[in-house]
Amino acid sequence: MAENLAAKLYGSLQGDDLKAEQWKLLGQERDCSLLIGWIEETSPPHSVIGHYDRGKDSLQVLHHFPTTLNIVQASINQSHTLLGYVVKDPAIDPQSPANPDDPHQLYKPFVLELSSAKTHNLETATPKQVRIQFLYKQKPLTLDKFLVLIHHETITMYTATFHPPTPEIQALNPEIIVRTFLWAQWDSTNQVLYHIHNRRPQASVIAEEDDEARPKPSSSPTLSGLQFHDELPHETVLNIPLNLPQLPTSGYCGTYEDDVIPLRVHDCSLDLIVISDTRGMVCVCHHYLYRPVQPPQHMLDATLSDSNTVHFAYSVTLLHHSCVIHCVIPGIPWSQAKLMRPTFCIADGGDYMIVLVQGFFTHLLEIGVTHDPSCHILCGPLPTIPEGSSYLVPLINLPSASHNLKGKKGFLAGREAISNSLTIDLPTLDLVPLDISPDFLIETFTKETSVHGRLGVIHYFMCHSHDFEAVANLVSIMSDKPKSLNVVQFMQEILIGGSYSIVQRNLLPDAVPLLSLLPVTTVKDYSSYEVKINNLGITLSHEKLWNTSVMLLSPQQRLVPYRSDLWTRLWDNLGKRSESKPRFNPSQITDKLLVSLACYQPEALSRCSTPMSPSGGLVLATSSGSALASTLATASAAFGEHLMSNRANKMLDAALPFVEMENCTASRQEHVVSVNLRELSMYLLKHATNTPATSYVSCTSLQVHAMATRYVAAQLESSRMLCQMLSRAACVDPRLEQERGFMLIDQLDEGRRALLFSMMERYRYAIEIMAFPVPQGFSSFFTYLGYRSLRYSMFLQYVERAVFELQVDVTKIIIADIGDTKENVIKKLHLLSLLPRSRGKRLLNQWLHPVSFMLRAREHATNILSGEICQNRGRTSQHCLRHNGLAAFPSADRLSPLDTFLDLLTAKASLTELDFGLLIEATVTSTEDFL
């Protein structure tokens, strides 16, 4: 149930018989306080203005007016001695010329001295909308300044001087600062006045002969920003040319909306809001309705009825990203579209903007400064918003209520909502928290059919809230349809986002610039797509802005050069963007691994030549004495120490369904890690060290290699984390199972084993595409899982296409499981033929079967006859076979074929090189019928 501000404040008024009605919000000041107006039903009734301090939760009555006034807007100075207010009343000046359609709606601004109740008339009554706003100061000054904005006419700054030591006004000195503007908005937080005016085109310096014959270009609407200071004069910090629809040329602009948050001067023809953040973000939000094909005006007036449809659209210009995000919803009935007013609010944390269209949809635009906007989220209406709410506007957040989500670190992150911003419904004064909970986003992921929308949810949980438990819930949802074509793409997003999130933890400040070069998402920048929400087809598109910095005043051009404020931070954010420094693409490693893994021989490597060992170095294609090789060797050693510390974490290790151990001297994981480390280090060196010192990304080689090491370690950690999530999603929780590894697979029922294999198969494919390392032990576990889940013929196809890797441990257990029938012996021989030569020989020596003896004996004899040196290690027969055939042994009437063959071998080699036991055993078993 939403809390009502009027009911809350009414309870704080003193007097049991007091009756206050017609509560109205009149303004919001920089200190988050609100100005409230109401009418006390006394004799006679009169208007009252109060000041509500949200921090202290207290209401102070500022002034009782003698009569009832229609006060539409008010502002109070910083010392609470002056009150400015605007009255919209037909009885102010009936003789004044006004609009013929509405002759008595006149605006009139006043300034009231609260100590003496003296009122100052500022301007004559006018049908144009009028706003008044006091400036706030950083330092205590004796002067007070306030602005008076009159639509289409002027913006005047008044300076109030006082009679010392009394707070009485001595003089009000006006100064016109803007003439003939179309729209204006006041930003109280940053003390900036935005306004739109028609700017004349710049005249050419070089005059040509036919200049007089050419038509003069018309003026273009321009959005300008005036920054105000305490003692210095104001300065124009922003000039942006706008592409606006045809605005009315007459002075009368129709019905004014007297909304006071944000404080704007606008009319029905232009709904524009500028939202800025002190971290250097400026967003220009424009809401409009249009038809794709515009008919003539007389036809439009005749056909525009409630049954016709229009396009509801809005655009958000992100100046700090130099792009515009367009959102279009076609086919909205005119009766609904004319009442739809979107709410724009920057979420607490600054990474997202919430666009709320009450009753229709909620849009989460990614606008943070860390990377380009790409992972937006479109979802349904928020269930926490009351149905009766018509127009919500965000209030300024109290400092104590600000919770920065970026402060959450990794696994320690709580399940916080995206925004804890408080909004107010202007017609009803209901206070509505604008919170988007993780459960709502998980539900959105469940219902969402768009790939972009689901990727956006994954990206938010991985890179912004760092809520890995929520990602585990998303993986469980994905397991309901494990054969979906999009599951692999979701896993890739988890891998990339998880690595980026882990790298951010405990990152040193001097390494922060390198984050702009690391991959953060799989979603392409500036991609357009369409989403279905509640039968509404919503199209989202991006448009690139060029040379945005030209529209902004540089820090050295400011009145006080390089003073840190919103605009210097915006300039820095624009400087961070550089098209010549794109983020690292993992596909660069994937292409190289396709070649290197084809000829990869783990038995030929040793663990000391891989970065997995704490004391190991990295084999480079450079000279051993180069500084680069030495630096990378140091980084790889540090990476090995990091892995050793991770392996000591028993909690993380126990979460995997297999033991992280491999019997190879150098595993496939180590090869992938070494390639990633080398390629990423070279990429960071190229883009981070070969730049000028004034560049945003400029780091030393040591910082570069430390970051590359950290990221490669994060890749492995992210890979382990996803593997753990997949196991839990398949109802295989290693923390609850009694066994692990091969024995765990044997104990699984057919349903869980099939689901686990489907998820692991897609995990294996996602890992291969992204060139990520897999945990040690996964290859053998996945191979045995496939052996138990697939038909043997299908299993062989996976092996032949290098999807399954036949390590020694898994091949040994598969061979033992097959059996020694005639048909199975052929299967075993085929399986051994698929292995690398050294690995096949190792397993062949352990197979106690006649075929094994024959093959080994043939190879031994071939080596002797070909002249290869082989030493007899004194092998003896591993078991004694009982045989019936004696054809191989000598008899009285003929020589033994074995003796003849041994004589041939002894002529080629010495007796110490011959394995007589193996040869004799193979000769004897060759007479048996085992095939």
C-alpha cells in the first residue's frame, strides 16, 4: 500500500478541529525538501504554504495567506527568509490581454519576505507559463539570486540585496539572461538551467558573389545549458542541435501542464526532460506521438478519434556515450496514447535508467559509464506500482538512502533492488518506491522470449549486482529447455560477465583503466531488436552521435579551468570513449586454438613449461632473453600461485561433481590458459602502453601483465562457477551426493544423467567458442558421462570429432567396462586406434588380452627388424595362458617357427634388446581362436 504524502502531513498539523484540504505539491529544492500548499477551511478559508524537510520528516508552516489563492509553484531560498511563488488565478488582472480561448488563466510571480510578510510583485500577469526558482550557494553570501522564467519571452535573474543587519530586501535587480526560448528546465542538484532556443546559423567569413541570391538558412532549435556559480557569472557549457517536430509558431501553445517536478516551462507540443547525474552522465529524454505517414492537417482533424492508432515513442540521448536510444511502440489507440506519460528515472547506482509507462511496460536502459549501452531489459508493468497511479515523478534521493550497487563485491553482494528511488504521483501525492527486485527480473527471464532481453537480465546479475545465486536460478530456468538453441549464448554471457565481475573485485585504482579493454558482454553494441511485451511489439534501436565533444565546453575553456563538476566529468567520460581501442574479442583466441589444438600433444609437454605450475614459465616465440618473455613468465608464476590458493578453497572445490585432477603431464586446460595469457597480454600491451601519457588508457607493462593474469584466473573461476550451476540445475548437487566422478555418473538415474549430459554438452560448446579453460577433470567426466548417456556408435562419433577427449583414466575404465567378447574386442581395438600413439601404447600395455600381446610383440619385432634401438627391461609374462596348440614349439621331425623367427631377430639385435617373454607369449596366443 502506497503512503500518501498529504495524509502523512495532515497528521502532523496541530489542532484537532483543523481541516486542511486540496493539498498540492509546489516544488522541490536542492536539499531534497518539498514545498507543499493546502487550503485551511476556516472562516474565511485561506491558502497555506509549508516546507517539508524529508531528512527530519518535519513540516514547517511558512505563511498563511489572507485569502484562497491558486498557487501552482513555489521556491524558497537557502536561508528560508524569502519565498517565491506563482499564482494562476483569473482574478489577478481581468483587464490584461489573454488568450481568447482561455481569457482568464493568467500567471503572476511574487516574492514574499517571511519575516515581515511583505510581498513584491515581479512581473505583470501573463497567459504564458511562469516559473520562479532560487539559486543555492556553496558558500554563505549576503546576496540571494532567483530566476523567473516566462515562456516564449525571457528568463530573468533577480539579485536581492538586503538592509544589513535585517533580512529585509533593499532592492531587486533584474538581469535578462535568455530571450525567446521554447522550453526550459531547472536542475536543482547541479544548479544548471537547460533551455531550447532557435539559434541562428553562423555566418560565413568568406563572402561569395551569389550569397545574396541564395536563400538564408533558417534557425535550428538548440539545447543549451547554463551553469550557475556562487560568485562567478553563469556560463554556457552545452550547445546541442536538436531535430524536433514542427513546433507551433504562434505565441499561444495550448494547455500548460503545471507539473513542478522537474521544474519546467513547457507546453503540450514538447515533452522533454533532461536527467543528469554528478558522475558525468547527461540524458535527454524526449517523449512523442506520431504517425508513420502524416496526412494533411484537415484530414487529420477529421479522422483523429479514439479508435485510431498512433505510434508511441521516446528517445533517450546519452551524451556521455554519444548515442541515442530510440524506442517505438506502434499500434497504440489514440485514447490510450494521449494519456501515456513515461517516467524517466536514473536508478540508484547510475548504471540503469528506468523508463516506466504505467500499466504497459517497464524499460531498463543500461546507461552506465563503464561500457557502451547494449544490454537493455524490457519487462512488464511493475507489480509494486498501484493501479491508480497516473504520473510518477522521481524525488531527489536523500544522501542516507543512497545505496551504491557498485560497492558490492562478488559473492558478498546482497540481493538488492535495482533502484530504491522514491517517486510521487503528482495528482494523488502518493509516495511510491520505484523498486525492481531480483525476483521480478527472474520472473521476467522466465516469461521473456526475446534473446536480447534474457541476455540483459543475465548481464545485470553478473556485472552490476554480482548476484551469482540469482544467476544460478536463471540456469535452473534454462535447464527446463536444455536443447534450446539459445542456451549456449546464455552460457557465453555468464562466462564473459562472470570473468569481468570477478576481475573487478579488489582491483587496484591504477589498473581500473584497463577494464575498458576487457570483454564485458556478448551483446553487440548499437544492435536493434524487437520485443513482445503484453501483445505490444516494442522496437529498440541505437543511433550513433558524432563528435559530441564539440557541443561541450572543454575544461580549459571554463571560467575556472579544470574545476571538477558535472561537465568536467562528462568531458572525461567522452574522452574514455575511443573507437581505436575496442574491447578484446575472445574469438581471436578461438581461431588460433583451432590450429594449435589440432596438433596438441600433452604427453610431449611437461608441467614446468605451462603457467599452471607456481614455478613454471611460459614458452614464447621470442628469444629467451627478451624482457617480454621474462615479464610473462613472472605473470604466469603469479597466476599459478593464484590457482594454488583457489584449489586450497575446499568449499569451492567440493561444489564440482568431479575431482579437479588429471593424470596428463600437461593438460588441455593449461594449453588454453597459456594461449589466453599470451594473446591478452599482447593485446593490452598494444592498446595500453603504446598511448600518450594524457590518454585515458595508459599503464605500464607490469600493470598490463598483472591484469592479464588476473583476467585469465577469473576465466577459470567463471568456468568452474558455471559448471557448478549446471550440475545443480540438473539436480546433481555434489554437496548432497555421496560419490563424485565416474562413480557418481554410475549412480545417477537415466533422467538426471540425460539432463546433465545435455547441459554439459552445451557447456562444452560454449567453452570452446569462447576459448575458456575448463576445470581439470571435466574432460574425463564429460567423456564418461557421454559414454553412459549415448549409444556406442554415437559415442564414437563424438570421439572422432574431438568432442570427447579420451584421457587415460576414462579410456581405461571404458575399456574395462566393454568386456572381452569377440565383438567387444573389435570395439576396443577401434577405440585404442583413436588415441594418440603414446597414450594408446600406455593403455595397450595395461590390457591383459591376447590381442594386446600380439600387437605389442609385433611392434617390438618391427622395431628390431627396422634397426631401432630398444632395451629389454626384463619383462616377464603378465599371466600364463593355457593353450592346446603346440604348432609353435619344436618337435622331432621339424624345426620350430618360433626358433626360426628368434634366430632372425638375434641376427639383428643383441639378446639384451629382445623381450623373449613377450614374443613367446604372443606366439603361443596366436594359435588360439580369440577373434
